[in-house]
Amino acid sequence: MTVEFLTRNWSLAIASVLLSAIALFVLHRIYSDSARGQLRSRLRELATRYRDVDRAQRAAEKAHRKLERLGARVAAVKPRHIDEAREALEDARSLLKIAEDQVLVAENHVRKVIVEEFPPQKQDALRQRHLRRPEDKSKPFTF
């Protein structure tokens, strides 16, 4: 492309830039609406929830260890500090419970996409690959 061509056909150059931007947007939408795109977005959310649970478990374990350390030195520690450590442990456990519930919701969303968008012969392999814990067969799969 020379400068002369661009000066004569400037509208074609602008149209090609706009057309390529629109084409990229349409391709992105097609991919995100496909089965793999839906699964990928749900898996990103699930990975975030798994990280939150791991972080909450570490915080709960840390609070538990601190309470045990203070409990071992109960004669030398102010009762207020033990109460604060006990409350911190309760808070950490409640945050862990919330994070675990969010993981259950995210896992159900992944299972739903797998069941609705993929053929039955691929479903078990996808569940094995992407979900941490096995399905509990005693509970029904509901939303």
C-alpha cells in the first residue's frame, strides 16, 4: 500500500479497519457462546472459588494454631487475647463455610454446562478433569 493508494481510497482503509474490529467481536461472541466457551468461563469462576477455599482453609488453620498456642500458655496470656483468638477462629470457619458453599454453586454450574452442552460419552471425562471432588451419588443434581 502506497501513500497515493491510501489518499485515493481512504474510505476503504477506514472500512477495512472497522470491518476487522467487527469481525473480531463477532468471532469472540461466537466462541463465548459455544459449548467450550461456556465451559471455559465457568471453569475460570470455579478456579477462583477453589483458590478462595484454599485461602480460607489456610486462614482457619492459622487461627486454630494461634488459639492452641495461646491455650497452652493460658496462665501467662490475658483472657482478652484468648477470646479474640477464639472469635477469629469462628470468623475464619464461617468464611470457610461460605467459600465452600460458593464452590458447590460453581461446581454445579460447571456440571450443568457439561450435561447440557456435551455428549454423554464425554461428560465423565470432563467431570474427572475439571472438578476436584467426586460427585456424591446420594444427593440429586439440582439447581
